[in-house]
Amino acid sequence: MANSVDEVIFKLAKSFNQIFDDLKCMYVFGPSADGKIHEDEDIEIVALFDIVDRSKQAQIWPIIGKIETDMDVCLDLYPYTEDDFKQDEDIYNEVMEEGILYNNKGIKE
């Protein structure tokens, strides 16, 4: 199992950056915003990209599955463009209130 949320986000960013050139940042929210992995909770993540389409989503899910298996965690990823993220008011408001920002290299800001 991964030791921390930071470790998971760093690996996720590294994997995304190997395939995509438009990862802007990620936010962790929900119970894992405290930086700890909670055994019965998914790590909830918003990933912001310049473009999110079917092709990108098809490439994202195998990455998520590999990280979940390799690190023994459960991820709940929400890939968005910045505009789409702002339009999803429930998630946007929760993330803006309690979310932890990571840059596109997976380092906490």
C-alpha cells in the first residue's frame, strides 16, 4: 500500500505526463485531503486538462487501474477541463473549500 496521498499523486502525475502534454494540475478532496490514505475510502481527485474527450478518457482509465493495483489504493478520478470543472458546482465548491492543490508534476502547492 502507498504510504501517503502525496506518493499516489506524484505517481499519477508522472504517468499522465508520459502520455499527455496538457495536465494543468490536480486537487485531492474528501477524506484524503488530510494527506492520509484511509482504508475504506477512495482517494478523490480532480485532474484538470486543456482537453478532455473520449480518447483521453479511454487512455486515463488503464493508468488509474495500474496505479490502484500497484499501490493498493482506490482512486475516484474526475477528469475535467477548467470550464467543465467550474460548471460542476457541487464538486467545484467542495474542492475549492477543502481541496489540496498539486501542480502538474504532482507536487503539493
